[in-house]
Amino acid sequence: MSLAPAADVASPDAALAAATRRQAWLRGLAPLLALLLAFAIGALFIAAIGENPLEIYGLMLQGTLGSGYGIGMTLFKATPLVFTGLAVALGFRAGLFNIGVEGQLYLGAFAAAMTGTWLAHLPAPVLLPLCVLAAALAGGAWAAIPGALKARFGAHEVINTIMLNFIAFAIVSFCGRWVFQTATVRTAEIGAGAQLARLSDFAPALRGSPANLSLLIALVVAALTGVLLFRTRLGYELRAVGLNAPAAEYGGVRLGRAQLVAMVLSGAIAGLGGTNFVLGYKHFFELGFSGGVGFLGIAVALVGRNQPLGVVLAALVFGVLSHGGLAINQRVPKEFVEILEAIVILLAIGLQQVVERIARRLA
């Protein structure tokens, strides 16, 4: 019996699979190309002020990846970006733009600090999970407000989340009148049982850096987010809503419920970002500690293409840029790193559109 017909039948499937692989590779190259082009443009800025780009970039790498302390600082800077990037990415996947990640992280950190202070007498196996849970619940509860408004009234989440950021900052400042230490803008120190161990306790080469086990929490959350989005029915519904909300609703997805759940989960992940500072580093909450990591999480999600693994890698890149700026600020203006980050974001967005057009032609 001839096998030619079977081969003829299988060939279209093989061609489709090959085209799909090419599309995946092409889409995956977009962030890398954005980074390479951004550093090339950055080299022009460095040369324009009379410095050697190779020397400056060499100093940046030496200060971040050339020593144990530098690696630890890079991991410390990247840890909250993993949380905020995942929070934004999950919202994007459901068609929601959660710009309130900064406020959600802020309230999560404050809730963790208050829990760790008020219940300081509890043993670590009880207190530490309670503090982590408090951070997630505070962030999720705050995100539920714009989620409910979106689900019930169709109110745009961008406007609501932006305004809720300022309200969150104001609430914490107001509460600080009663809970902050005298003549300070910080809370009392959390109980010893709520403190996360430093990574240097397990890797002595990182000694001196504040990198801590909140990084492990971030990686676990990234893995769970991937499972949720791509291995569960809920994740399928969230992605369906993000791709085509009317079609998803016609197919049986409860649109309002999906939007509310997406916002709550996004806020909970953002709230966990506060554990890096409160539980793992300073062991207290301090006004203004976040430094814009919630907003930078938007860039991390975009560069990471809303994929959990991509978000982790993008957070590491931005961690290198963030700490690397300290290593080169005597040779170039401190704003250089901010310019470089902005260029990366713009190129990531622009190249993604170009790559998508090419990928569709390959289909």
C-alpha cells in the first residue's frame, strides 16, 4: 500500500507547525532586538558627552554582574519588578490596564508591616504567612474597587486606578499619624518571626546585599501565574476576554466576573511586591519606599510580552539598569539610565507591532 496519501495529508499540518514555530521565534526576538537597539542608541548619547561607550557599559556590567554584591543588588532591584510586572501582565491578558499597581503595592506593604507589628508575638510559622497574606489581601481588595466599577458600570479602569493610587498614598499618610514612630515617617519594626532571610545566608558571595527570600516568592508567583493563565479554565476565560470580550461573552464567559477576578488577582500580586522591602529588607514600612516600581512594572510587562518567564527576564534587565546607574553616575548624568529605560520601552512597543505584521504574513 502506498504511503503517499498519508504524507500528503500530514504535510499541511507539518507546514502549519513550522510556521507557528517561526512566528514564536520571531515574536521572542522582538524584546531582544529592542534591548540591542536601545543600547546602541545609548552608546550615541555616551559618545556625545565625550565618554567611551564600551568603558561605560563595561562599568555597568562590572557593577551589577561582576561581583557577588552587585548580583545581589541586581536581584534585589529586580524582585519587586517581577511582582509589579506580573500584576500588569495579568491585567493585560484580560484586556485591562491596571495602572494602580503602585498604590496596590503600597497598601500591601503597609498591611504587611502592620500585621508584623501588631502580631509580633506570634511564632514565625504563623506570623510570616499572615504578613504575606495581608499584603496580598490589601492589594487585591484595593484593586477590587476599580474591578467592580468596571464590571458593574463599565467605568474605565485606567482612570480609576490612577486616582486610587493617590488615595492609597493619602490613606497611608493619614494612618501614619497614629502608627508611625515619633518624628519619623515609618512604622515600628516588625517581629522577628515576620522577617525574611537574606539570600546571603545561603549564598555567602552575596554578602552585603539586601536580596532576600521574597525573590523566591516572586518566582513561585510567576510560575503559578503561568499555570493559571495557560493551564486552567479560569486562565482561558481571562485570555479570551482579553482577546475579544464580546466573543468571549457570547461563548458563555461571564464578562463582569472575569474582569473583577482579573483585577483582584492583579492587585494581590502587586500587593506582594511590598514584601521585598518590608519583610526582607528594612523590616518596617516607610513613606515613599516604592520609588515608582509600580509604574516601571508596566514597562517590564511590555518588554516581557505579558509572559511570566518574559516578565522575570525583563525584571532582571531593568534591575541591571537600575543598579548599574549607580556604577556609572560619576561618568555620565544620572538621567542616562532613565533615558535608556524609556528607549527600551518605546522600541519594545514599536518593534512588537512590526514583528506582529511579519508574523501574520508567515501564517
